[in-house]
Amino acid sequence: MRGTTSERLNNDDPVTDRRVAVPSARPDDVALSVRGLIKRYGDRTAVDGLDLDLRRGEILALLGPNGAGKTTTVEICEGFVTRDAGTVEVLGLDPRTDNDQLRRRIGVMLQGGGAYPGARAEEMLRLVAAYSDDPIDPDWLLEALGLSGVRRTSFRRLSGGQQQRLSLACAIVGRPELVFLDEPTAGLDAHARLVVWELVDRLRADGVSVLLTTHLMDEAEELADQVVIIDSGRCVGAGTPADLTRRGAENELRFTAPRALDLTSLQTTLPSGYRCSESTPGNYLIAGQVTPAVIATLTAWCAEIDVLVTDLRVETRSLEDVFLDLTGRALRA
Ligand code: ATP
């Protein structure tokens, strides 16, 4: 691959040059709405009353352990699996009844090469591109995803990571309005994962909506505007990654400064209920809800007494911690 990913994606790339056309889209338009979704397989309830909202131009991540119901949910939205109850609207259409109309407007990652596992990588991508009036340039996409060297290799002979990237290319080559990505970076190495992340980020910048599933915290934190954490088919937590990781972790502000500061005046400046202490020499803790005003109070106090803070941090949790708190189990058991 030539150049860095950013260079490749930023310089005259066809994704940006010919931006995805979503003529009537307003930023607040709904791309996908799911209410009370239920899917049962025999005695097992795979999806158990799920609600989802995805706005146009945003990325929603479904995060959950194996068997949580992520793939089932995505496949219902794609129109491949029928639901037992609930409503699903994808770009204002019902995937159960409006499948043909929807197919042209959504992007789906084909598993196992779809119907053409014997087709060469380039052929396959060009075939999918041919269904679109305004496809992304397949050559550019192969290059951007590091697949130029295997363009003449059949899908079944590609490595797992190459198959994964080609499936992603097929999902987006038609400039869909909404893309479903089921674990888009599963099995990819760190570099390939970064390439995919940058491409997904670029899609969002072009106004494409993305529903993705992942087990990976860093993927959800990096890409998603909204995260829905699901476990046993139910939503156990939802919000922006920042909201989810901040919740419950916003009660400690720590800073490092010269030892043995007299904290009396800081204590009196802060609202009642906050406690300042020097937990170990030179390491200080303000216990109480951390707000922008509290941080401003601290820094103003430091300026007043002419003290330089060398480290200032609000304790935050990872999505992994959040999942553990919500379910009592680790995400990848
Ligand atoms: P993973 O991360 O492992 O892909 P997931 O969150 O995508 O898991 P699903 O694949 O949606 O979970 O599966 C949800 C539940 O439904 C699981 O218990 C699974 O065994 C069951 N299930 C899924 N598809 C079927 C099927 N076709 N027949 C019977 N059970 C199924």
C-alpha cells in the first residue's frame, strides 16, 4: 500500500470527491428505528424487546458478548431474518415487506463471499459496483483497503483478513445510505483494523449511517456516536461512549503538585460537600462530583497561590468496566 492511510483517504479520494448523495437528508433524520424487537429460536429468546435509534450520518455500535443477539438484530434490520414481534424501520421502510427497495439503499457485508466464493476479488467488487448508479471507484477501494495485490485471487483463497476487507468493500462500494457492519474488524491485524476504522470514519463524514456490531471496546469507543450494550437480547446500557464511561466515575479529581500544600483555602472555595486531601505526598484528591466549574476553581486556586499542577485527571472507566458493572460479567468471558 502506498502512503499512510490518512494520505490515501484524504487526497482526492472518491469517497469524498463524490459525496454520498442523500438528497432529502437532514442531520436529524432517522436512519433506523427499532421498537420492542423480539426474535425467538425455539425456547431461546435471541432478541428480547430491543429498542434502537440511529440518526443519519451517525454510527451506532451494538456491543455485547457472544450470543447477545447482535447478529440476529442486524440480520432482521437487513431483511434476512424475520422478527417475531416489534417494529423495524430502516430508512423509513420495513425490511420485511420493502426488501427490494431497501436493498439498493443499504450496504451489507457478505459473509463467505456471498453467492460468489469462486469469483476473483476485483471481479466480485466490480460486480457489486455494477448494481449502483454511482459507485465508489473499485480500484481506489481495493487500494485503500490494501487489496490491490490480491485483486486476481478468488475470494475463497484470500486470507480471513482479506476476505473481511473485501466484504467491507462490497458493502460500501454502492454508496449506500446506511451500512450494516457485523464485526467489521474481526480477525484483522492492528494495521488493517486502523485502515477499516479510518474508512468507516470517512463514511460517516460523507453522511452515511452505520450500524456496527463489535466485541471490541476500543472499536466502539473510537468509532461510535452511540453505543447500545446488549446482553441476552436486552439493552443493559446505552449512550455515547463518553457518557457511558463517565457515569459513576465522575466523583474523583486527582492532581499532582508540590507536597504539603495548605488546602484550607481550596476547601472553603469549593462548594460544600467536596473534600480535598493529600492522599500521598504531592498527590491530591478532590472527592465530589467533577464539573467544569470545580476544575476551574482548582486551577484558579493554583494560579492564586502560584503553584503549578503537573498532572490533573478525572478518573474514567472503560466500556469494559461499564459492561462488568452492568452485567457482573466480563465482556469476553
Ligand atoms: P456473536 O458475537 O457470537 O456473533 P451475537 O451477539 O451476534 O453473538 P447472535 O448470533 O445473534 O448473537 O445469537 C443470539 C442467540 O440466538 C444465541 O444464543 C444463538 O445461539 C441463537 N441463534 C442465532 N441464530 C440462530 C438460529 N438460526 N437458530 C437457532 N438459534 C440461533
